[in-house]
Amino acid sequence: MGSVMRKLGAVRSVVLVANEPFEIIANDRRVALLFSPPVPTAKRPSYTINTDRAVAPGEGLNLAPGGGHVLITEELYGDAVQKSWYAVSAAAVTFGFLETVRAS
């Protein structure tokens, strides 16, 4: 009988301050990251994710209120999921992400 790889997940809510990148630190045990669209507000701000520390709004994968989520997995994108990821917005915005890692 083969062993089953155990995985752990954690959900976080993040409030971005305008033009201040938020870092999701690199993790070699990470197997998936799921980014949610931002929380809808009157101003309807979007946010951008990228593996480049110098990320700027609009320069990467863009998520907008009412849009879909972004799922990055080891299976689909290799070690890209294990790198540091940065999120930034031109205005204050709240979003959530789910990180799944292999149990140690």
C-alpha cells in the first residue's frame, strides 16, 4: 500500500496599502497558491501579482472585483509556485489567498 502525501492549507486575508508590495515568502514545500479576486468596494480597485519584487500595478497577473481567481500549482507550473510572490495595488484593497504546503 503506497503512502499518501499529507498537505496542509492556510487562508489569509491581506489589506494592501497603495503601491506597497506585499510578499508571500518563498517556500520549497508549497504545492499550490490560490489568489481570490479583491473584495468589491465603491472604487472597485484591482491588484497585481508577480514573482518580481519590483512589481507595479498592472505589470503581472491582474485580479479585479467580480473576476475569477488565479490558481498556481506545482503540477501545472513547476517550481514557480514555490517562489516568492508579490501583490500590489494602486489603491487600498483587500484580498485573500490560500497556500497549500506538503506537511513536514
